[in-house]
Amino acid sequence: MLVISARVVDDVTILHLSGRLVLFEGDAILRQTVDDLVRQGRVKIIVDLGNVPYIDSAGIGMLIAKYLSVRRKSGDLKLLHLNTRGLLVMTITKLLTVFETFDSEEAALASFAAS
């Protein structure tokens, strides 16, 4: 089961995910969480994947869908702490050209201030 905890730093929401981001376990809760944030006008989002050992195609699809919904509201969704496997999947699918990814929370937060 995927667990998501949220933390707010200024106008950026950091979502800390823990568990597998896969069909029927994590994709629906991620969708609901991001949709709720967008409804509240919170469209600067960092998704911390440091405690996500596995992402399947449904999880990737959900990240893409939520990225697009946030962008439509003039926001951005950035990824933090991709593990080796997640990085490989993002490289193979060419999604590293879409998502901004970061190894440190400070750099991810600073990227919002710079844009």
C-alpha cells in the first residue's frame, strides 16, 4: 500500500511517497492527492520517491497524467530522489526530458524560486 504524507514549504507542497507506486496500490491515491492539491490552487509540487522501491507502468502513467494536470493550471510537478530503477525507467521512456528530477530537496525547492 502506498502512503503519502504532505509537507508545505512556502508555496511548494512536498509529497513524500512510501511504498510501491503500482496499479491498484498507489496510482489512485496519488491521483486523488494531486487532484485535491490542484483544486486548492497548490500547483507547485515535488514528489519525493526516495521510499518507493518499485514503479510500474500504471505508476509512470499516473505521474505523467498528474504532471499534465498541474501544468494545465500553470504549475509544475518535479521528482525527487529517484532510485536507480526509477531513473532507468525514466531514461528508457525518455521521461527525463519531461520531468525535472533532483537529488536534494533544497535544489528542488530552489528550482521553483528560479522559475
